[in-house]
Amino acid sequence: MSNSILDPEPSQPMRQGAFWAETETGFDNDQYLAEQTAAILRRVTDSSGKLYLEFGGKLIFDYHAARVLPGYDPNVKMRLLQRLKADAEIILCIYAGHIEQRKIRADFGITYDADAFKLIDDLRDWGLDVSAVVITRFQGQPAAVAFENTLRRRGIRTVTHPPIEGYPADVDRIVSDRGYGANPFIETSRPLVVVTGPGPNSGKMATCLSQIYHEHHRGQAAGYAKFETFPIWSLPLRHPVNVAYEAATADIRDFNLVDPFHLEAYGEAAVNYNRDVESFPVLRAILQRITRDGRLYRSPTDMGVNRAGFAIVNDERVRHAALQEVIRRRFRYACEYAMGMADAQTVERVEVLMKELDALPEQRPPVLPARRAAEEALGAPGKGNAGVVCGAALLLADGGLATGVNSPLMHAASSAVLNATKILGGIPDKLHLLSPMIIRSVAALKQDVMQRKTVSLDLEETLIALAIAATTSPTAELAVAQLRRLRGCEMHMTHIPTPGDDTGLRRLGINLTCDPQFSSSSLFVR
């Protein structure tokens, strides 16, 4: 076992019996794709040939769904849109307040306006175009104006919708020329119009209804439906998948309930969430006023087009994955609270959900190994940074475990990732992946040129150094080849990661949790 501070401590593969189930699928993508496509096309027909379909959740890279429904393709919605490509076009909504507040999409670590740019680019990569971008509840916010200008100057049709006074209760005003009628109409030519956005509360429903109002004034019949993956209406109310949705939206206070309108209309229990149930009476009244159709939906569940529950093929596997997601969310919100990004009520809400599922933080497989790695390294020569020892554990797809701790020249995340590539590539522990000369050179650059306080390599820096080393070292080249095998693996750290570690882990596709502790007493990490 090497004691060099220039390479991470070696780590042996370790089998985690409970983890073997992680490789089993619980969801059939092909079945879901077939059923969901058919259900949407039926709604288009039922809407007299023109349907505005609100797409809730993530349109692309839906990693929450992939985590709680093992086997779910995070881009299955894009595959669905490609099937409907000849008949569909897309409108993208973003709330002006989110642009101004610089709201963050956590799984990418980027703001909502940047996510909107990314979404447009991603759609183009899939051969799909955005017909228009709508900035909702626009009141001249400076950041929203800059966003609008950027889009327009890049040739993307952009419109703004101001807030409607009395929304959503004043139906008379909303369904009038002073309400929806004051919004610009977006010309569309295809029977299916998908209305989506980078996150919740982006104004998707109001945009759909505004468009339907204009369509009917122009003599074109049009209908509305909603495509939201979670909660899954056909699963029990307290099924772990639905509980995981509550955990994911604890910060916006969403909660699930049995749809009372559906129960009254059909005598059947169906799961929905509070905002849809609360807004249904007003939404129904608005739709009836616009369409003059008394045969409209009888419940919020009726509005939904969601066949996800019927593609679950292994309920036990899905339950286990959903429980793990609730634990992940607990760690995430605890860290966000420590960083001032979440409130105590959000943390308390997830703790309640943890108790409901009889879940403990230590049930996440890499948690205890990470803490153990830190404890064992405490006081060891050459370990720790100013007395702080950070431990990391990375659980591989086959059950192997790589651990790491911080050293004066390498962060714990860097150490764990390098150890993982050694395990996957069958590289002996005694071999250095990075030459001591490379590490010292990078450290000197950070200290002498960039005037950095710490010289220890974070994960981003380590990966760049490894890629450079791979040009002359076959061992490093072999290690680089293993990195893509880390996507989807689970990792835990005993401290909140630095920006370079966080970005590196996200780009590798590793699912990270960490204890809500800071690795340094410094308020500004350089």
C-alpha cells in the first residue's frame, strides 16, 4: 500500500450486497414510448386537431426520473418528440423573475436563462426547433430585457407576456382583451404545440391558455392537456416514487394528495399534487369561458397524459431507487441550508419524508465508507488540509468501491476518482497515474502565478493533468479510458465540494451527496 502524497491512497474493490440490485432495470422505455405517443395522439384528435400540450418537468436530461425509475432514458421525451416531429412544434417559456433572481438548475449548476439557451441548442441537436420563446410575467426586469435582446439578436422569435391583474381568480378580466387578449399571439402551423420551460412556475399553463384564447377568436378550435411525469397518478399516494417527487419539490412546498375531483367524478383514487388540484376549478372555468364547451375535463387527472406508471416492470427495484433519491435530497437540502440557499422548513420537510419511509442517511451505500476513510486518515502523516480531513467514497456499477482523502496536493474527490480508474482499469496501486513533476508544476502555477492560497488539485484540475499525462503515459491513457464508466455511479463526501470538484463530478455524471460541513474556515474559496 503506497504512502505517497502524490497519488491517492490505494483502494480495494469491496462488494456491497445491497447494491447489486442497482444494476437491475425497473422501467421499460420502449413500452412507455409506445403508450405515451399513442395517448398524446389521441388527445390531439379529441381536441379537434389542435392541442397545446404543457410539458412539465425536464424536457431533456431528466435525471430525477432516471434515478427513481431505473432504466428510464433521461432523454426519452426527446425520442417521443422525434416520433411526433412532423406534427409538433415547441414554445419555450421562462419566468422573468427567475431570470432576475438568477435561479439555478441544480443538476447542471447553471441559471435558468443559461438553461434556456442550452435547451434551445439541445433541441437543435435533436433536429427540433423552438418556434418562439415567451418571457412570462415580464415587467421590464433588466436581466430579462438583456435575455430578450440576446435571443432576438440571434434570430429567435421572442415575445413577452405581462402579469394579468387579478390572475387567476378574475376570470372575466383574464378571458378578455385586457387579459389573454393583450398577449401577443404566436402563429403556429402544426396540430401539436408543446409548451415547455426550464423549471416549475415558468408560465407554461398561462401561455397555453393565452394561445387557446387567440385560436378561438380566430375560429380555430384548440384544446389543452398536460404531460407531467410526477407524481405518477396510477401509483399509490405514498409510493416511494411519489414521495421522492415531494422531496424533489420540498423547496417550493409541493405535496401529493388524492385528486378529490377524480374521486367524486369516477369513484377512483388517483394521485395529483396540490397546485394542480388547487388551480383546477379556475382553470376549468377559464377553459369553459374560452371554448364554450361544457364537456371539459372533470378532474385535474383527466387533463394529464402520463403513462409512466404502466411501464414500471420491477416495483421493488423502483421503490429502492426512490428511497435512495429521498436520501440524496436530504443531503442536498442540508448542504444548501448550510450555504444559505435553503430554509429550515425545506430541510424539516425532507426529514419528515425520511421518517415516513423509515430511511436513514447511512442507508446510502457510499456514506459510511466515506466517513470511515476520513476517520482512518485523521492524524496520518501528510494528510488533511489545516487539520481538516475530507473523505470520499465512490461506488462503482459492479459494486466495487474506491475511496480517497485530501492531501496537501490533491482533493479527496480527485483521489477517489483516480482510485476508481485504477480499479476499473486493473492498474496496480503502486503505479502513479500522475507524474510528481506534473503535480508540482501545476501547484507552482497556482501558487506563484495565480496567487492561490491552496495548491491542492481539485477534480477539474486533476482531470486536465491526467489527460495531459495520457499523451506520454500508457497507464494514464488507460485511466482516462475508464472515466466514462463512472457515469451514473454514486459518490459521497464528508464535506461540501469546492466548485472545481462539484463541476468535475457533474461533468463525469457522478451522483454526489455530501455531509453539510465545510472543508475550510475560509468564506471565499480560491
